[in-house]
Amino acid sequence: MKVYLTSDLAGLELKNYVKDHIQDQFDVIDLTEQGAEDFVDAAVKMVEALDYGKSEDLGIAFDAYGVGSFIAANKHQGMIVAEVSDERSAYMTRQHNNTKLITLGQEIVGKGLALKIVNEFLNADYDGGRHQVRVDMLNEMC
């Protein structure tokens, strides 16, 4: 599994911090090494890398508050994205919703918490089963 990272300039510091701490455990691909000028541009790169949610790979997008990247990525058919700021939500959105991308806000989440969130998200598995009905419903909405 590959883990894609993106950020705009406002999320660059947190993205780089997380990247430094996970690149030994995962195949990390940084799509915006210098930080994109705008979170929309970063989100589009992420959605394309994740093949509009069809890929088995996962992604993490960083911006100032997490919400901009969340909104931009969710505009694309096939993407199930969650803006998270706690470990439990990161784990559960992966386990129950087959979320392919989470977004984090550098101005909201500190470095220590960001690592815990990322760890929970990347180490959770999708349960499928009864949850797939809702995932299918979400995908049909687009």
C-alpha cells in the first residue's frame, strides 16, 4: 500500500513532520513537496493519485484547518473523505466507511496528535460487510 501526502503552504510544516515519522513504515509519496499554492490544487492531485477512490492506496491531505482539502476532495465522484482531528474518528472512518483520504488542519492538530491520528488511520482495515451498503449509497450520490 502506498500512502500519498499533499499539502498547501499552510499545511506544509505538519505534512513534512508526519512524513518524516512514517516514511520508514510505509511507502510514502509526497505529491506536493514544496506545498501547493492552494488546497484545491493539492486535493486534485490527491484524488487523481487515488484514482478517484478506486485505488487500494490511502492519502492524507494537510492544510490550515483541514476543511478546505476535505471540501475539494469530496467534490470528486468515488472519493470518500473525512476531516478528522482525533484518533478514534480516524480509525472508525477507515473501518466503517472505507475512507481513502483524511484531511488534517495544521492550525487545529498538533504534531503529536497528528501522528496518532495518522497511525490509527493507516493501521485500520475496512470491515466491509454491513458497512458496504452505506459505502455504495455514498458512491451513488455523486
